[in-house]
Amino acid sequence: MIVKLKPNTQGYPDLSENQPYFVIGIEADDYRLLNDAGKPYLYPPEIFHIIDSSQPMEWITEFGDDGEQYSYPAPLNEVGFFEDLFEQQHEKVSVFWHIVNQTLAKAA
């Protein structure tokens, strides 16, 4: 899935207009992507234009009680994964970058 920031979107200084971003997961309908600082943060979908809506078949997709979508590659789909990643747990950092590199290589 590839998105671009909508023109004149305010409040997101870590994203650039006209820059395509690969969505690496969806959490409670928000898109997780690498921002301009290389951080895997969540952003609301309404600030983006969707360039390519296809989601990888290998993603695990679940829906919450209110119908919100949760989709990640299996290695990133573990409860608490991103909390551990942000705490710089070595194993999680390695897994994360391995999955991101695989995703980007497939897109190339």
C-alpha cells in the first residue's frame, strides 16, 4: 500500500508533500509508515491520498469490535511489538528492519 500526504495538510512536520510512503501496517485504521525521520509512526488515513491500495497477502488482518482494521506482517503482529521496538530491544529492531527491507525490495 502506498500513500501520499494531501496538499496543504497541517500538523505533520515529519511528513512531506509529494513523497510516496509505503504503509507497513494498519492499526485501528491508522497507517503505520516510516516518516521523514525514519520512525515507524501511526497517522490518520484521512491525511493521505492512496496511490496503491493493495495490501500484501501475507499480512495478518483482524478487525476490532467497532470494525477497525489491524493488519501487519506476521513478525510485526505481536502485541507490544512496537512498544518494544521504541524501547530499542535489539531483537525487535532487527526483526523490524528485516521486514521493512523485504517489503521495500519487493516493491522495487
